[in-house]
Amino acid sequence: MRRRWKWILGTLGVLIVLAIVASFFVDEPLRRVTERQMNARLKGYTARIGSLSFHPIGFSVTFGDVILIQQAHPDPPVLKVHRLVASVQWSAIIHWRIVADFLLDQPMIYMDRTHFVKELEDPTPVKDHGWQDALQAMYPAKINLFRIRDGSVTYVDSGQARPLTLRALNAAVHNIRNVRSERNVYPSPLTVDAVVFDNGKLAVDGAADLLREPYAGFKGRLELDRIALDYFKPIVKRYGFAIARGTFGGRGEVEYSPDIAMVDLQDVRVDGLQGDYAYHPATAAPVKQAVKATAQAAQKTSNAPDVVLKARRITVNDATVGFVNEAADPKYRVFLANTNLVIDNFTNQKSDGLGTAKLTGRLQGSGKTAVTVTMRPENHGLDFDVSTQVEDMDLRAMNDLLMATAKFDVSSGLLSVFSEVTVKNGYMQGYVKPLFKDLKVSEKEKDRDKTFGQKVKEKAIDVASKVLKNHPRKEVATVVPIAGPVDNPKAGIWPALVGLVRNAFFKAILPGFGREREQIARR
């Protein structure tokens, strides 16, 4: 009996040694076959496998230096995987299932703007490039556990000083090969965590249905923290935006599948934002197109039962945002400093009730500003109220704007504005009351290059402010009614608010100077 066991164990040992030795001769042919099978399934991309090592014990395969190349822009590769291990998921054997466990160790995804543009030009949809089929060709058993360890994602825009990066990326998807689930049931737990840029954090905790047709579904919780906004400078610059600094973060629930798209954000916050939008003909067209596309999408998804978009609270803290008109002569900047904004219950669903927005700040760094917006569910178009107060803004900070739009400036003066407007069913009605205090035109030494007409106009305004002023308070006030159809009722509430601000300035504030000049002329 003892001799028999020795013979059995010896034979088994010899077989194991032979299998290990034979695997060295199998590795290269198997590498070539696997690479060929992967490329037969890919469209527009090419895979390369640097090395392959087959391990008979455990029936696992280790792939080294796997790269994926975009054929239209091959250098650099879009994916590099230092080590990929495919093996049997032994824990599934007890359930009488033979499935695979895939581990991608230190994968690096890299894309630049050229990669992105070539992908957009490719007639093959992204989902039809054969990614999953190529990955499955690397191992005979179906993938049931997919893991990423210490991965990274990098995007470099043209002229970008600092790339957009995710690093220390770890992810795991379990139970992928579950039997087909009922609708909107997600059987595969999924977790993701990563460092975004320098100090930002990304965390995802949810579940997926990766076998769902025509595409996979996901449901879970998403958290972002301390995402630096200045990394997006090169991207937003193409649309006329300049970001100096700021961070954003948030948390909420997300569900996306062929049956529903739901984003329910409990909290979104932006801290310390400093940025401007610079109007220029070169950037105006893409911005206009983007606004139009956004408005169309908003109109399409308004109250849609299968698209739920909700932000329970959005906060902006200590921001400075401005508008620069580079096409004007002279160019001017209008900005709001020390800005704090709170938006509650911003949603596309009528059943969610009223939404509110409250904004405070300093217009041109001086005028104490408060704006309150009450948004009602839309039944027949835009439906909201807006109340605005601007107190004691130093008009000298507006001289470039005044010169560009009315061809005069001032040497002193304060402006206050009070307004209430209701928009309902595409029609607006309300008033704007601008109030001028201690208004004086420019000093004489500033008048050297001005035409005679400009000098007369400024003098008339100066005299008008003295004649019409409220003597105890030295103020000049007018009340301008606002009524009429909204310029573009389908554009959405935010473009409508911008339109109201534009109308208030050009139809109420600037004409106030002209009316006072006419009164002086009649005298």
C-alpha cells in the first residue's frame, strides 16, 4: 500500500513538473492566438500583449504589458496594463459555476484631445468597438468578478498645463454573470474610489446589471469632494470662460438604465469660485449652440416620467463671477463679488413643488445685492417670481460700461435698483426702480478726448441730477414698468433671468439718464 502511494504521488509530481515545463512552450503560441482573437473582435482599435504566462496549477493566465491603440491616433496608446491576471473564481465552484476572476493591476488610461476628436469622427458608436468581447477573448470562462487595482485615468487637452487625472483608482464589480434579473434589479455590487487631480476624492457605491440590453444599468451613491475647477481651464476657455480658482463637491443617488435616468443630488456645493465669461464673436457661436441644446434637452425632459433630475440643495460660497464684453469699445466687465447662492429643490418634476434661489453679493464690489427667485412647477411655460435689490453701488466702477453703451461716464454717484417681476405663461410683468444718488459727470481733465456732444450730454445729466434730486437725500428716482412676452419662453429659467437683467439695464437704468436730460432741455 505504501509503495502504491509513493508511485501515485511520484507520478502526480512528474505530471505537474511536465505541465509546468510544457507551459513555457505554450506561452508564446497562446499569446499570439489570444492577441489575434482580441483584434478580430475590436473595431478601430488594436491590442498588443507583451507577454503571457500560463499557470496550470490554478488554471490562471498572467498577461504582461497589455496595450490598446487607437488606429486613427496610435501614439500614445489609450490603455496600458502593467499586469492582468485571469483565473477561475474558485468561490463560485461551490455553486456549481465555472466563471472567471479578472484583476487589472496598475492600468493606465490616457486620452488627449486628438483621441477624443478621432473618436467623435469614427462612424462606429463607442459601445460597438468590441471592448467586452476582446476582454472576454483573453480567457475561456465568462467574467464574473472584475477588479481594478491602483489604476489611473489621464486626459490632456490641447495647450493644457495640467492634465485631468484620476489616480489611486480602485474598483470592483461582483456577480457579473448572475442570471438575468427582473427590470431595474441590479445584481452585481460595484465600488469605485479614486483621487481626483491633486486632492479631490471620488467614491461610488452601488450595483450594476452588466448583462442588461441594449446597455448596462447602474444604481448607487456618488460622492465627490474638493474637485479643483481650475483644471478645466483649457476646456472652458474654448467657450469664453476663464476660471482662476474654486472647488466643487456633492453627493447623491444615481440610476441609469434603458428604462430610467435618475439623478437625485442631496447636496452640491461650489467654494471660492473666481471666474469670468468673456463675450467675443469667436466664442459666442459655440456658447449659443450649447445654450440652445441645453434648452431643448430641458424642454424634452421637463416632467418626463423616465427622466428624474433633482438637486435638493445647491450652494455657492464666496464666489466672484463676471461678464466681460470684449467686443465693446471700450471693453467692460460687470461682476458680482462675495457671492453666496443657495438653490433649494431644483427639479424637472412638477410634483416636487416650489423651488427657490437666494443670492447675495456685492455688485461691482460695492453694491449690496440680494436676489430671490421662486420657481413654480411649469404647466404652460415659465412660471416664477424674481425680486431684486441693489443698494449703493459706486457708479465709477461702471464707467467702462457707461462709455460703451451710452458714451458718457461719471466722477461720482451711487446707484440703487429695486425690482419685482413675475413671469407666467411666457409673459412678464413688474417694475424696475433705479435710484441715483450724488450723481456727477467726469472731471474736466478726463474730458480732453471727448467730443462736444458727449460733453453736452454729461453736463445735461449733471444738471438734471441737481434739479430733480430729492433734496434731503440727494437722490434721483424713476419707476419703469416692465411688461410683455418673454424673448424665448422655451429657453428655460436661467436664460430668462439673464434676459430680465439685460432688459432692466437697457430699458430702465440707462434710459433714466436720457429722461433727465430731456427734462432739462424742456426747461
